[in-house]
Amino acid sequence: MRTGDGFFRPQSRPSRDLGVLLARWLRAEHGRLRVLDLMAGCGIRALRYGLEAGAEAIWANDADPERLPLLETNLAPLAGPDGAGKADPERVRCTARTAQQLLAGCLLERRRFELVDLDGFGCPTALLPLALEAVAFDGVLYLASTDGRSPTGHDRPAAIRSLGAAARAHPASWELALRLQLGVIARSAWAMGRGMRPLFSFSEGRTFRTAVQLRRRPEPGEETNLGLLAHCHGCGDQQAQSLLRLRGWAPCGCGASATGAAPSSISGPLWIGPLQECSALGAMAIDGGRSGAEGASASLGREGARLLAALSTDPGLPPRCWPLAEIARRLGRGPPRLAALLAALRADGWQACSSAVMAAQVRTDAPWPRLLELAQVVGPGQTSPAAGVADDKAPGA
């Protein structure tokens, strides 16, 4: 396969691996797999969907007409039974249109796909309504955004323009960006009368990726997953509230909010529900490990296997994460060992896991003062006295 001048990053293989496993899962769920790759670049993702996921129909598109010959050449291995050297036109279609033009045509022609892969540049919000229209019921939109400034609080006006939301500086900035993106998807789906379910969400800091299943209708109570996330820069506390049940913010641990005033930094509306569907990830992991040892196969490399394993341990609830570095700063000492702190939190009766989105972060429903107390007791590099377990590296850390 030739990459030509088509955009291709070898470092993005884990995201392509997960896309292939997602496509296989969809094919098993639906009994068929039609794929639309809206911004195909050199075509490697489309080729893998055909060769490794068994897609019966693939539409690979790139807006640059000069890239079309390369796209057609790279997809030639998806040739028909006669081996004529060109991709089977009944199975593969290659075009050079803008994403807006192509999606508008799909809407007019009522074309639907089990998987719509939208791996573009910048913020994809403008394409979301048309992209969701192209997704079959219970199909998936696999979406990527390379806009890292506005959803992480570094460009507030741009966040208002592109996301219709406030984005403020937050210690779990990558997760904030993913939740803002999911919030836009949810609002678009609900406006269509549809429901949505995140299957997985992750980032390596440059690109923010979410795979969202489109449902025929919203699940009961699904709207409670749209809310606001607050972070107090004074004391470090975090709070989350659903827009459906919005009320006054509880006082945090510093004087600024002692009178009931809102904490200093509020982001949203954004998705405060789960980030991962662990049952789907489990099925994908089983499929990915079938053909190789140590979690590596032709379709799932070691980095992808590690990412998948980490996501499977972190459903993304509750939506509050604290970096170990911030805990250490508040305590004025070295950071606690992650596994020991998680064990102490669980022994104390709280939910706790390591974040799969950002390394060395604790996800828990424990109140912030109690989290600091347990971190103080555990201490840096010690064994958790509450749980009595060795302080090994936590899964997904």
C-alpha cells in the first residue's frame, strides 16, 4: 500500500485497530456491514474494513480529487472474484467530494451505513447532523476531532462557536474535550428523535475519538446525561450536575463558595454519562485476541491491545477525575501510588478506578476532602492500610 501525499500517521494504528474490531462487532450484531469512510486519505482504514472486517460495501471518499487515483489503487485488493485488478464496483466505491456534498446526497438517496467513519481535521460539529442521518439504526459514528484548543479551555470563544458550550481549564482536560464532543453528538441525535450510546472514547492528546451508537429512540432517562462540570481552582473540588435536575452548587472547601456561590470554573453542557460500553469492549477484546498471542494479532497490535484493556476497566463514571500530581500538590508531598489509593477508596466504600483517558488519574465518587484524607494516610509508595494489598501498578494506569 502506498501512502503518497495522503495524510497518514503510523502512531494512529491503535485507533485504526479499534475501528476494525468495532466493524467486526457491528457485522456480528447486524449480520451485514456497510462502511462510509468520509475522509479516507490514502485509504488504509477503508482497506482494513474490507480485508479484516469483511465489509460487504465500502464507500471511500476524499475531498482532494488528485488523491482519487491513489485511493483507487490502494483499494484494488478488494477486487471481485475475477481478480481484474480493480476494486469490485459492487463492493467498493471511491469518490472525491466534500463531506457535506456526499452526506447531503446520502440523505436525499436514503443511504444508510452500519459504520460511518469521520476522521477529519479540526472540529467536526458542522457535519454531525448529516453524518448521523447516514448512520443506520444501531449503527455507529466513529468520530475524530483534532481541535485540541477550544474543548480543553484554551480558546473559550471558539468553544462557544464550535461546540455551543463553555470550556474552562480542567485537570482532566482530555476527558473534558471528549465529554464536550459527546454532548454535541447527544444534542444532535436527540433533535432527530434518536438516542445515542457511547461505545468507547479516548485520546492521545492530539486527536479526540469517540465511537457512538445511534439508537432508534432515546433510552428512558438518557437526557439526564447532559450536564455541567464544575472545578474549583481554589480548593480543587469537582462537582457534576445534570441539566435536567440543575440546582444550586454545593459549597466546596474554600471560602469562595462558602456562601453558596458557584465554583470558579464551570464547563458545559457536556456528557456526564458513561464513556465506554464495557460489554461491547469485552466482545471486541475477545475477537481481537483470537489470532495472536499476548493480545497482539494482525488486526490488533500491542498498543491497541493495551488501549482496549485500559478502556475496558474504566466505564467513565463518575465523571470526576483528579490527577495524582494535583493530589500531591494539595498534600505538599509526593504523589500516592495509584493502586494503593484505589484500594483504600474501595475499602472505604467508594467507587474508584484509574482513568483510561489520561494516565495517573483517579476516578471516584468520594468527596474531595475524603480523597485527600485517604491519600494522606496511604502516603507515597506505601501499602494501603485499609485494604492491606501490595501497591502494584493499577490496571489501565
